[in-house]
Amino acid sequence: MPAPVAHSAFGADDFKVDSRFLSHMAFLCSPDKPVETSTVVGKYAVSEICVSQAEMADMKMYLDTLRSPGQEHYVSKVAAEMRKAAAKSCNRALAEAADALQEEFSHLKSVFFLRLRSFLVLSVETHKVLGRVVTFPGQISDDYGNNLEEHSENGISPGRVACAHFAESLPTVYIGHSQGSAMAQLCACASGRQAIIFDGATLSELLVHNAVQQKCVRWEPMEDEEKEWHIIHYRTGAFATRQDATVKATVAAARKIEAEERAFQAAAAAEKEAEAKAKGEAVKKSAEADGKEVEMWFKKCEWNLIGGIIPQVAQNRFARTGRYNAKALSDMIVDSTVVMQPAHNPYVCGQSS
């Protein structure tokens, strides 16, 4: 059985993206946790700070990009196409997936308090700061504002606030769990950084790709030391089985809607060009290079499957909610019975694992 491709984080050869690292990152995606005391991962310490007010404003802008009226229209059209396909094939699971897609988007629209956490990564030996980790929990909406003060500039210590003000310029790895995967990927794309995704939601994939394709967010080229990997996805076996049951039909519906949108935009551009020529105006050709580079950025992602013996408590929660919580995911990754192996990209039609 092949092993996942070995990678390191923050350009440090001895800071491996291994099960210990991933387990810790998954745990940091816990939503309602007090400020963590510094913990050690090998030769490196992870210390919680906060997200600066300026960066939080950017995060809210990205959130609004994900749930814009255009995105809502796109999701509703994809869901309608899924329901048409479900009616033709009498596929009840696909119809339920369409309902779930719109329900999840409605929840995204209602988010008022955005959950996210920020951590510095330092060398234990030299105390040098290597970079930063920003995590987006599986439940990104903090409906009642729990712990917001503690994790913001208002409630955290002045020393950590000072760290937060320079941390935005550091090499950053964005971690997303379930619903938080959209924010992690969009932030990584917009800042030219890296992302690690645990059990990413189907809606997240659709929203991020559509936002980038429609140029709602600008892609930033990556620094040379960060080009080793772009996005690494990890899916648990139960989540992958549930997701794969409808993902091919969902992707087919999305591609159809996207093709219709491209045809509409091409026709509008051709009409505009014809009008400009008739008036004797110079016609500007749109550059395609950016689009191709973004496409390559998304293609340079890796998928891995987490499988093994899952504790009954975690199984019960998954049956009830459709996902594992961060603590269960963290424990699962370092369990001796769990096997991690390369897997297929479920959003590329025609591939198989």
C-alpha cells in the first residue's frame, strides 16, 4: 500500500507533515477552546496568538465573497440541476444532497461571528519564528459570540496582540475542517499560501472554485520555499464514502452550469467587442495566463484517505452529524490502527482511487 507523499512545513526539512503534526493541526480546529498554552511538536513549539483587527476585516471580506448573491445564484442553479438529475434517475440520495447543499449555504449566509484561530510556530532551540498556522473549525459560525473576546485583540494579552500585528507577513498554513475548508482554501489562494483540509465539504469546493473562476478573488503566486505543495486534503473513510455517493453527479451539475455561464460571458464579450469595433475603439484582449495559472494551482493538490478502526463514540457522532469533531479526528490520525494512503480527487470526473 503506497504511503502519502512526504512533505515538510515552513521550509524546515525536519518539520514533517506527518501523523503527529496533522493530529495537532486537527486538534487546533476545535471551535470553543480557551487560548492554548504553547505545545511542542518535535523541535517546534506552537503558541496561540490572535488575528489582528485588520486581518479579521480581510477574513470577513473573503467570507462575503463566498456567500455573495452571485454565489447564492450559482448554488441554487447547481442544486436545481441536481434535482433534475435525481428525478430522472430516481436517485433519492442526490435529491437529499441538493437540499443539503442549499441548507448549508443558508447557514453560511447567516454567519455573524466568524470562528478562526491563529498560532505562531517557533523553533524550541533558537526561538526563531518559522511561520504561522490559521485554523478554521468545522463549525465556522460562532452563533453566540462565545470566546470571541478571548481570541481577539480585546481579550488576549498585549504581547500576543503585538505578535498578531506582524504575523500576517509570515509564511502561513491555513487549516480547514469541514465547513471551514472554504475559508482556508480561499485565504490560501488569495495570499499565495498553503492549506491543509480535513473532510472538506462539497459546498466549500464548489464555492472556492467558482469564486476564483469568476475572478471574485485574485490569486497570488507562491513564494519559492512554499511551492513544494499547495493544498493537501485528508478525508476519513466514512466521510469519503458518504461524499463519493453523490459527488460525481454534483460535479456534473456544476460543470453544466459553469459551461452555460462561460457561454453567456463569451457572447456578451463578443457583443461588446463588436460594438467597440463599430465605434472605432481599441479592443482590449483579456489575458488568459492568470486563469491557467490558477487552474494549475488547484490541480497541484493532493488527496489522502484516513482509514482504520474508529471508536464507537466517534462513529455515533458521525452517524448523527455527518462529520467527526476535531478532537475525534485528532485522536484518529495518531491511532496505531489507522492507515493513511493516497487517494483520488473526487472532483475530477473519470478518476478512480
